[in-house]
Amino acid sequence: MRHFEGARARRGNRRRRLGGMASAAALTGVAALAVSAVPADVATAAGAPPPAPGQVVPGEGTGTPALVRGIREPAPDSGSAAGAARAYLEAEEGRYRIAHVRRDLVPAGTTTSGTRETVRLQQRHGGVPVLGGQYVVRMENRGGERIVTGTSGKYFTGLTTGTTAEVGEELAVERAVDRVLDELGAENFATAPREGEEELPPLQGTARGLVVLPRGTGVLTQHVTVRGVDPAGGEPVLREVYVDAHAGYPVLGYSGIKTFRAPEAAGRPAPEAAGRRSAAARETGGGVRLDGTAVGLDVSHDEGRGLYVLRDRTRIPDDDYDQRALTTWDARGTNVGDVSGRWPEGIREFASPTPQFGDEATGAGAVDAHWAAARVHDYYRDEHGRNSLDGRGMNIDSLVGVTEFGEPYVNAFWDGRKTVYGTGDAEYRPLSAALDVVGHEMTHGVIEHSANLVYAGQSGALNEAIADYFGNAVETDVLGVPATDPDSGLLGERLCRTKTPRACALRDLNDGRTTTGSFLGLDFLNDNGGVHLNSTIFGGALWDAREELGADLADEVVYRALTEYLTPLDGFTEGRAAVLAAAQDLSVTGDRLRALRRAFTAHGIVPGWESALGIDSDPLLDRINTTGTGPGAGGGWWAASKSNEDGSEPYSVWAGRADGKGQLKLMSPNDGRYHVNPATDGTTVVWQAYSPGAVEILARPLAGGPVKKLWAGRSGGSVTDVDGDVVTFSYANVGGRSGVAYLSLKDPTDVRTAGGGTYRRAYSPSVSDGRIAYQEWRRVALATRAAYEWRTLVVDAATGATTVLHEAPSTIGHGPTALNGTHVFWLAEQDAAQGGTALFRAPLDGSGAVELGPEAGWGALRVHDLTASEDSVTVAAYAPDAPLGNEATPKLHQFAAAGTPGGQGTHKGRVSCNRGSQTHPAAVDGSRVVWLDATTGTTDVVTRARPTGRCG
């Protein structure tokens, strides 16, 4: 995680997975969600140079302006700041004249700084919150007389969707958890329980209520938070999932954990749940940081324990419960999955018999965490007048020493209530040892309680950029690093025990990245849509501005833009406009304003920058605006799901020829259900249809004819594949165990189980020429105790005969399968010493499996998807240890299907040199592959007839 990863055949022979492809257009970096505001008669482009006083800067698709500044208009006398703001917006004699303000715009907090008041108003539609719908009114208050100086934000006036849900919370939770499990399965191969351990507890979903996604006329959803631990890797899971409240399909999902990669959460319990602390007297103590520096610490003497504790009550005002404090907690040995989004039981503050904390607190990183949290608190208090992270004196809690199942955990994150720091490892110190990391994570708390930038796509990258900026600002100020120092933009550079600062750093704000040269279009399974991978584009512009304007002025400009201009769904262009407008408010003019504009322009952040991103592939279906569904291909055809231009309609399945000739064919009915995960063999298209009552598997001939229902279940088959008369899919049985089944198109009532049962689990089916390949994990009875193993099998659909192709230890995770007319291909993890992923091939008769191996040219790539034709095998892979950038995202590599054992001379090269994520490959025939490509910032179905070979 410290490396910021943010993880088919001749005819209908594809490896298919539900996967969780979240369209880069689904959120702006959320594009379909984030439209700005604007009167139709205003033509100025959003994000252009800051407006002149009184000028309206428009957005797209709504009836209110995205940005107005420099006006001075009286607000009606309505008592509170929020009341005055709402009265101003609805006044008939004013410029806005917005109807239903008091019904649709609910006060969401007021920030006061001197005479300035900034009111945030949360949009509701029919009483239901609108995701990212937030409008800001800026005023001056002089003796009770308020003057409006500007407005900004997103108030979506075109929403007409109904607000009565057909899908209840119970089903929404079930569908959300299923989606997250599918996504985790796409990121990690199926893995047996750890030796000697019980299985991890299942993921838990919590219904959060109805939310309207502002796509087109609006999409009513049930918001579900899914928490737990990844069953394969043990990483903490905290996903925000939005399930269509009419059809039951998850239409949006992203991680909420904000790490020096990233979850989110519920956090610390109320005082009565946490237990009342013992009375404590304020004391001055000290300790030694991990770099050997002695520092003073504000601590307390806990009378109940008779010890001094890392509880600083000098910075946060007391409350009635004696609870408010800046506190550092001893979480050593606690599993990271037990702290994400919850308060772990049994932990206590770091303690010492004297006010001087010794080697134990130093080695754990507790001294660094406590000292650094105080520095960050003081920066926001002294430089910006902010009372703690939320502006209202909230607790500041740091948990130090978290592990991953007892192993080193090299990361840190903010989860909505607290910062959590891992142990570090042989090279990396505990992450609290870096003041910029502490500042970064705590700034996520400031962002959450101000602009609350949605943590996905461009708004998520903006969130990360601002956290990087202020984290580095605090460190350079405290340590006296000049802005001209070439290492001033490094983050995390002081974490390493042996590496140089530049080799150690996890990011660099001076990396020179630009939109046109560096922006990576990504789905939400990859770094939440690029929140880290794209962050230094905007963060670099801010850091350049700090050098041009000077630290104090630049910090004030960025802080004002964050707290008084930005709203949750803003992207790079809105971010530029917000910073420039805030600068003008602070009387930045002339050369300094031009320098600020140049900083953004140098990083390619200009209006319309997205149109400059190109691809080397051939588009087949553009702007599909879908999530959780990939394409299928075979027999010269492809099939894929698509929504409408703004992503507001349920998905339909379309099919077309892979050479781009001929007309597209609509295969599914437009009946309000979500039609997803199509597969085709060039004759028939098979897919899933989501509705509240069931998930059905449907089929229709490409030549035309009625839609045929093949199978139905409450959660449905999560994978479909078709070849000739045989359809195969995976499903969860009554006990929730994964199984594989197949049926006949001619007689779909004849459903047969290929694998799965009480002591068996089956995964990753594919089909070709009447044979089904799949992976099985099974219990093997021994004389002394039970043992487990993996098997790769192929079953003959006509006879039911099963052939074992390969057996492996239960400790090696197994991945997807693919078939052609002569061989089965599959993926499996290599052992820890080798790293990467192994590609295996075996004849259909099981006469001998061979590894096409790392010598095939992919080195230690992490491969997670597979497709095959008679001619070629194509995999989707990324380099897990690659530096922050393009190679850390999924790319397609192709190999000759008839390669020799060991893989010598079989690598055909990269399928495409497009930047960003290339996912869900589906082999058509020969070397031709179709896939989902997010290079342009939207998700398109594209193809290439043959691989490009080398890239770069």
C-alpha cells in the first residue's frame, strides 16, 4: 500500500468476472455525477480565469451559477447566517430567485472568520440528500448587517426522480456486500483460510438511508457502508456503495479509507461507550523522536492508573465529560481490520511512570505521533484560526502500532474520526515518524469537515492534493525547509532507516506531472479512480504557487479556497477556479496573480484539458457510464452494457462486430432492470438482469428472436460464459459457499453443478467446445487432521466426466481460467520468494500442466484477469512495486497460446500503449481483444486487432 497502487477464447471462451468496473465517468473523475451549475444564457466556460466582480461563471446542466464573486448585495435580515443566506437565494428581487430554497437547501454548517461568514447548504430532493449537492454563500457580517460577496457550488435543479424506494434496506445491504465481495475477488485470487486460523468474519453492511445521485434527472439509491477485512489479503475494507432503489443494482461504489493511500468510517464511540477516563492533571513531559531529537510533550497524570499518559488537554477545550483531548493510543499488535471504522476494544493511552516517555514509546512511534499531532493542530489554529480539525474542538486521536495479522503494516490512514499508524518494517519506520504524513492524514479531517471532497476520481485526487500540500506545508515550516530546496516537495522522505530521502519518499510535489502528459484514467477499483496517482498534478501546481507567492500567502489562499469555495464533487478545473477566486479575495493581483495562473497552466490544468487525452485503440462503444460490468467477446462479436450519456438510466446490453463494421444491436429489453455482464460466442448473447425480486440469467440470439430466461436467484450467478449450447456461471449456495453450475440453452431447466459443496468451493468458470474449466478448493480427509488443496478441473458437459488438470497446496491462491479448443489456461500466485503470478497451461486430457512462467516476459507482474483464443492468451496485469505512475495501473499483455514451457519467445507484447487502466479483456479471435479503457477519463469499450508490442 505504501506504493500507492491505490489489484477469452476462439468462440465464447472467455474468463469473465463481475469485477467492479466503476466508470471513470461515474463520479467526475466523477464526470456523470459532477455537473456544475448555470443559467442557460451564460456562455463563459467553467474554470476560466477568475470572474470580474459580479460576473457569473457557469457550470453545466443546472439552473444556478457555479461561481459568483466580487458582488456586494444585502442579505435579508433573517437572524442566523444560514437563514440570511437562504432568504437571499430565494428573494424575488435578487439575481437568483430560487424556488423551494427552504425545502431543498438544508444548513450544513457555517464557518466564521472575523467578519466573514461562509454558509454551506446541503441539497435535498424530496427530502432525500443529494450526493455532492452543496451550495455555498459567502457574506460579510458587520454589526448584524450582512452583505453577500459571492456564491459557488452545485445545486442540481434538473432532478425529477421519485423518492419512494422499491428496494428495502435488507436487500440493499445484501447486494452491496455481494458487490464488494466480487470486487475483492477481482483484486485478489480465491484463497484458502490461513493455516491454523478460523475463517475471517463476513463483511458487514450498514444501511445509511436513501441518497439521490445527481445523474441526469437523478438516481434514487440506498446508501450502504460495507466494513470488514479482505478475506484474501487481510486489508481493512470500508466501501461506500449506492444501490439503485428501484432495481437493486449497485451503481456506485468506492473506498472510504483515506490512507497515505486510503478507508473511512464511524470512528470513536461516544464518551459513555468508551468509558469515562480517570481524572488527569495537565503536565509537561518529553520524549525522544525516532530520529533522535528530544522534544517536549504535553501530557497528563492519570490519577486512576497512577501513570503519566499521552493525553494533551492544553489544546482542546474541556467538556463536561472530561473527554476532549489530543491523545495518542497504544494499539500495538492490534490488527488493522479491527480499527478501521471502529474503536478497538481494550486499548489505552501510552503511559509512563514519569513525565519523560522512554524507549518503548519512542520505538513504537508514539512520541512522534503525539508531538506531530500537536504541531499540526497548532498550524491550523495559529495560521488559520481553526479550532481542531472540525473547527469546533473535536478530539484528536492517534492510534499507533497497528499490524496486519501480527505482521508489519506500512501505512497510515484517516478513517473519519482518528488517525491510524502502522508499525513500519525493517526499512520504514512507523509512519508517525514523518511530520508530513501526520499532517496529510489530519488534513483529511479538515477537508472532511469543510469541502468534504468525495474520495473518488478527480474530486478524490483534489482531496489527496490538498492533504499533501498542507502536510508538506506544516513539515517545511516546522523544520525550516525553504521552498527552493529541491527536496521540499517530497512526502514521507524521513521515514526510511537506510534509504536516501529521495529514494524513500512516497510522493513528490515537484515531480512535474501534467494532465496531458500524466493524467491516468482509472476505474474505481484502481486507486479509487486515481486519487493518489493523479494527485500530484494538482498538488504540484499548488506547491509551485507556494514558491511563487510565498508560504504564508499561498497557504491562506489554498485554505480559503478549501473552506469557502470548494464543494464535494469539484474536480481539477473547478479547483483552479476556486484557488484563483480565493486569491483575488485576498488582493492577489498583477504579476502574482499571473504567476498563480501560470502554475496551473504549467501542469495542464486549463479549461477543456480532458479533450487533449488520446488513445491508440479503436473505440467500439464510448462513454458507457456503467459500473460492475465488463464486456464479453467471441466469434468476431463483442457485447457490453451501456447507460445513457449522463449515467442515469438502467443499463442495456448492446452487441456489435469487433471489426467495427455494421450496426450495433440492442439485445436486452429496456424494462427498468440493469442488464449486465454479457458474454457471447458470436451466435448468442447471455447476460444478467437485476431487479428487486431476483437476478436472472437471460439469453438472446444475435440473429434476433425473443429473450429467454435461463436461471434466477436472489443474488444471481456472478459470472456468465457461453459457447454453443452450454452456459456456465458461478453462484453462492444456501451456506454462502461459491459453486459453479452449467445449463443447456435448449433446456435451461437442466441445471447441473460442476463444483461446490459443504467441503468444496468452486470458482472462475469458463467454457469452450462443451467443456467447462474451473478452480476448486476442497477438504482432503487425512488420518490425523483435515487438510486442504486446490485443484484445476475440466468437466465434459455432455458426459459429466471430470478431469483433474493440476493440484496445488491450499496456501497458493488460484485465479481465473480460460479455454480454447485444445488447452486450459489459468492463473495462480507464485510463492513469496518468487512474487508475481504464474500462468499455467494444460491439455484438455490432463496429460501434463506446464508453467508458461515469468520468463514469458512479464517479470514479477501481478496478473488478475485472463482471456484466451486459439492464437493468443491475454492477461491484465500491473507492476505492484512500480513507482507512482502509469505502470502501477492495469495493462494488457499478450502471449502466444502455443508457447513453450518456460515461456521462451512467447511474449507478443503490450496490447495497447494507452495510459491508465485497461481492464476486463475479452478475446475475439486471433490476436484481437476488446476491453474497457479509461484513458480519456470516461470508460469506453475499445479494441485492437493485434498487440502494439513495446511501449515507451
